[in-house]
Amino acid sequence: MGLYQEALGYPIPNGPQEAAAVKWLLDKQYTPNQVMRCYQYMRAQKWRDQAKRLSLQNVRSDIGEWIKNGEPEVNGRKAVPKNVYERTWRTLQEQGA
């Protein structure tokens, strides 16, 4: 949790709940990469800009839907579904580009 707190840049106000969210994410076999990418995707959503803090509890709540939607990536501050990149790549390959 120390590294997480350091990355956030502020003390974790609800350490036990955050630890429980981490345990749940690990128990459900989510990878650290998936958790970070989901966190970054959520952070890029403009409606979340006003939120003071985005927690791993939020990630726990949203990661299933995020994966169901194709694990969208963040492009600047615009969230772009991962399958858009895959479709573009396939189209370019089919066109011989």
C-alpha cells in the first residue's frame, strides 16, 4: 500500500477498504496491468475530473464493465475502445497498407 500511496501523492484515507479492494481484484485474477489501465481509463473520463479521489474501490466496481467493453484505452483524455485499434489495424492489413 505504500507504493500506491506514493503514486497517489496523498495519504490513503480509507486504507482498510482499499486493501480489501486490492485483495478482491487479485482474488478475481485481474492483472496489475488491467487494474492500472482501467484506473487510467476511469481517470480520463471528464465527468470524473471533479472527483477529489478515484480509488481502487471504484476500479473494483467498474473493471468488469470495462473488460466487457473491450478494455478501452486512453488516447490523450479521450477514451478509445481497444477494438477500434484492432479494427483499424485489420482494415489496413486488408487494404495492403
